[in-house]
Amino acid sequence: MNIEILDVVLTFISIFVVIQTAILSFLLNAIKELRKTDKELLDDIHSTREEYVKKSDLHPALETLFEKLESLDRKLSEKLENRITYEQAKDLIIAATANHNGQQK
């Protein structure tokens, strides 16, 4: 009877060791796969980072762009200040027509 109990205990221990070995093998493979995927992602990040413009390189270009926009804004403001209203244009046309009609007589 002692031999039977010992056989059962050894069988359970063997099964337990096989299951633990399978679990450890699965975990090790999963860790290896994660490391491989992490390396691929890091390589992608590093290669992508090279494709973008650095902030320090972009700043001077943005300053130039904003200077141009400010210049356009000043020019538009000047044009708006120099424009005439509809009433002023109408008065000028009437005056020019009257002057033209006066010169023809």
C-alpha cells in the first residue's frame, strides 16, 4: 500500500512538473515575442522621428511666415483706410458727369 501511495504522489509530482514546465515555456516564448515586438516598435519610432521637422528648424520658418502675414495685414489695412464709400463714389461720378457736361457746352 505504501508503494501505491508513493506511485500516486510521484505521478502527481510528475504531472505538476510537466504542467509547470509547459507554463514556463509558454511564458518564456511570450516574453521573447514581446521583446521582439518592442524592438520593432522602437525601430519604427526612431525611423519615424527622422521624418519629422524638428521644432528648432521650424521656428525660423514660422517667424518668416508671420512677418509676411503681418505685412499683408498692414497693406490690407492701408487699402481699407484709402477706400471710399458708395456715397463718396456716387458724388464723384455726379461731379465728374456735371464737369464733363459743362465742358461740352
